[in-house]
Amino acid sequence: MASLVDCLSENVIKLLRLDNSSDEDVEYDVITGLPNLLSPSSVKVPAKKIIDYKLVFQPNCSGTIKDCLSFISRKNRERIWYAFELEVEKTPPEGTIKVSVEQNKQAIVEITVTNPADVDLEFRVEYDDDELIGPNSIIVPSKKQQVYKLCFVAIKQVGIRRARITFSNEILAEFTYELLLDVQPAKPISLPLLEAALNEYSQHAFYVDNLLQTDVTFNINYVNIDCIFIMTQDQILSGSNIVEPIEPLKTLFVPARSSRLVYAVFFPNDVGKEKTGKIVFEHANIGTIEYLVCGVSTMPNEAPLLELQGLVDVSTPFSIDFRNPFTEPIQVSINLENVCSKNCIQLPQLNLKKKFQVNAKQMFNIPIILAPKEMKECRATVVVECHEKGIVWRYPIMILFVPQDSCYRECEIILEDHLGGRWRQSLIVAGRGNEVTEVLNIEGFVGQETFINFSRINLSERPLQFQAYFLDDSFNWFKINPCNGILSNDQSNDFTVYFKPEKKISLRPINLEIKTELFTLKYQIRSTISLPRDASAKSNKMNAKMILPMLRFKKKINKNENVKDGNIKDSKVSLYTTNSLKKGSTQSLLPPIYQK
């Protein structure tokens, strides 16, 4: 075996001795796989002579080339065989390309490749740095140029280092460029100023990049900041009411070579003070990515108008959730202002005391009783005031009162003529609602799905096809399962109503019908909506205890009331205070919304 060492693009010359000891001339064909052979393809050795065959070829690629060369006699096919191992060094670089980029960022290098040949050529591409990313080949059309794009992902280390990129082709040989990779320390990224009023929030969306070829999980550290937190897109879109997380997000998963959308959310916990700090994303293979954050809080804005519905002659409980945004407990007073109709809106807690303590970062539930006596619109403002800090929160509410399913009202008609005559006529106006098979009560939580189950027996002699649907198709928060099928006549038929509210409002009763060819079953669904349990469970438990000694609801049935099909018509609801309770009574004092 012959071992050769030479440089790319230079001719390789080797003398191979051929000995002919016979009495006749011998002609040989030269067979080889060596690239770009420049020697003759045949050779003639005279009788009784020794000659040197001059092997000349030009390698077109660097690296190790292993091949062979054979001399085959044309007369008797005798073979003389040589094996070669050629070490070809790289040519000097065509030039040096400098690439400068900050750590944890990437830069694109564009290199123009020219093809002077008459045919399209494919160049093989090789580079010697694991932070360089690009295609393994590039095809350049004949007589044209093509731009090759190389991506440099600066992750591992800060400083200057050298690398090479090589383009090789069997026809045009190869050419090399030297890369001078300059990685500079990453600078902290400043996020825009976040500004929000107390008990509100502001947010800024940005992307966290993973430039590695593998999935990573960042650790999140909050430095000198306790009111700006990282939240994911799922948390932001899960509901319209975004509440401060009990535990800040501490890890973030980002797939390989992709970005993750996150939000910096500012929850003010002081007034007029600028809060600054850093949020640091850290990973062993990436290093640290620092974000500078800043938030400024302002005095509370008046809350959006809260629209409620109440039933005439029915005491309806509702509540407003007030949150203490501060990091220490506060004392607040609660009052009603601008009440347009006396006693139609009541704050039962005011009957016991004027001030309440709300613990740091906790929710405080303010119960409201809607007790209308007539059908009219009513407005009021619930005012929460913290005297020690000089801060006032205002919650305007508007109540639209509607009649019950069946109602009776006394009214008077007065007729006058131009001569001064006057007549009075008393009338009783009766309004009759739809017959309701059953009333279903369900409690919902913002952004969470709850459900109730109920059963119905088909008393007919045969199974019946049915369809179940809501008459109020403007609300898509309710779903019924099954919505169609067969009502069995030999066993109970089970149904499930699912409820997933998007925000906290007071809903009117929703009507559900299950219709068959013989009859129609009508259900009325009455709902209450609260904040998610994980955000308000503790405050609800505390406030439920406070409500216990204050109110009692009791239903009276008069002797002359109409009772039909098990439904009580024209019933009245009376409100009693603790002073009117009989001593030793064990009946629950908790309003229906709090009874579990």
C-alpha cells in the first residue's frame, strides 16, 4: 500500500515501476477510482525492459481517500494491483467572516456560492462547531449564484473562538471560510412600565426562547419584586377575572427550538410607589435570561357597573368580592350610597358592626340582599373605605326587578272627563307563568365546570323519543347530556346539566325543556356564580360564619293559596331578623346561596 500526504488542489505525483521480463511487448490498461486522473489510461512496456509509470491526479476533497490502481494486460488479462491511502489537507480559507452576537441570541450568516459550470451542482456543506446550524447541502443552478444561510446560536460560553465552514463538490473541488465567533455577555431585557389601579392589574406579553435542540424547563426566580408575576397563556385565557396567584409560577417548559408566550402581570399592593426588580429564567445549558420589571400603582377606579336581576317579593342574596391588595391587614367600613329605593337593597352586615378587618391579600365577601317590592329599576353604590390609608373603592350596581312565574297585583284606574268628573276602578291583574315541572339549583365558579344530575321516569306504556334543549340559546354556559335519545318506560332516565360561567354576574333563571311526542317536561335552572374555590375558599368560609347570626328565610303558605300538581302558586317570602326568632329554634339562618 502506498501512503501519500498532500494538499488539496495540488497535483499528486507517484512513480510506479513496471517490469516486463518476457520476450514480447506488453500493453496494460490503467484502471483506478482516484479522482481527476491526469496520467495516461494505458501504458506499453517493451520486452526485457523496466519502466516507471508516472501517476498524476488531483484530489478535489480534503480528508482521507482510500482507493486502488490496477494494470491489466490486454493479452492475458494479467493484473498488477496497487492500493492507496491519501491524506488530503484543507486548502487555506477563502476569507474570514466575523459574527458578533449576545449570549442566548442567534445570528444569521449569509454566504454566496457560485457555480461556473454548465450543469447544476450540489455542494456538500460541513462545519466544525456544534452551535452552528444549517443545511447539509446546497444546490446551485448552472452559471448562477445561491445564498447559503448559516445560523449561529450563542449559548454555551462568552468570548471569541474560531470555526470553519467547507463547501465541497467533485467537479469544482472545495473551498473554506473561517468564522470568527464573538459571543458577548447578555444584557438584561427591560420590559415596559406596568401601571394599574389598586384591585386591578396590568400585563405585558413576551416570548421566552429555547434555542437548543432539546426541550428545556426553566427555573423562574423573582428578585426584589413581590407584585409582578409570570403567568402562562392558559392562565390568562382561563377566565376574565385574573386573580393574583397564591404561589408564583416557578418553572416554565419550552419545547426545543421554539418560543413560549408568557405574561408579566402586575398586581399592585401599595399606592403611589414604584416597584422595581428582576425576573430571572435559568437553565444549566442556557444560562440566565434576566428581565427588568417595574410597576406603578394608582388610586382605585370605580368598578364597572354590575347589573343584577331580582324577583319581586323575593329576597335574593348576592355578593361582591373585595380583595385586600396590601401585604398587611386593613380595617374597612362598608356603606351604601345613592340608593334610589329604600329597602330594595340591603347590606345585612351593617346591622352588626361598622368596620371589618380584612387580612393581607385575602378576599372579603360583601353579601347583598335584593328585596324589591315593585317592578322598577334601582341603582346604588357599595362603598368600601380604608380610613388609615385614605382609600375608597366604589362598586356601582343596577337592579332590574322582574315578577315571579305567577304573580297577582292590585291596581287602580282613574278616569277623568273635561267637566271634572272622576271615576275610580280597582283591578286585580294576574300574570301566569309557564308550568314548571321542577326547579334545579346549581352553583358555578368562574372558569370552572360544575354539574348537577336529575332523573325522570317515563310513566307511559312505551319508550318515547325525546329532545332536550335550552330555551335561552343566548347563553352557552349550560349544556345538557343526553340532548336526545329514548326515554325508557321501565327504568329511571338520568340527565346531567353542566355549567361553566365565564364571569361573575347574576343570571336570570334558565329554562330547559325535554320534549316527547306525548308530553313536555319543563325545568327552571337557577344559578349562583362565585370565584374559583382556590382563590376564595378561605374568605367564603369566614364570611359564611359572619352571615349565620343575621338572616333567616322562611316561606309561608296561606290557606287560600292555589296548590296544583304539587306546585305552590302565589307564595310569599318573609324576612325575619334575629330579634324575631323564637328561643331554641334550630332552623338554619343561612341564606339559600350559602346552604350546602
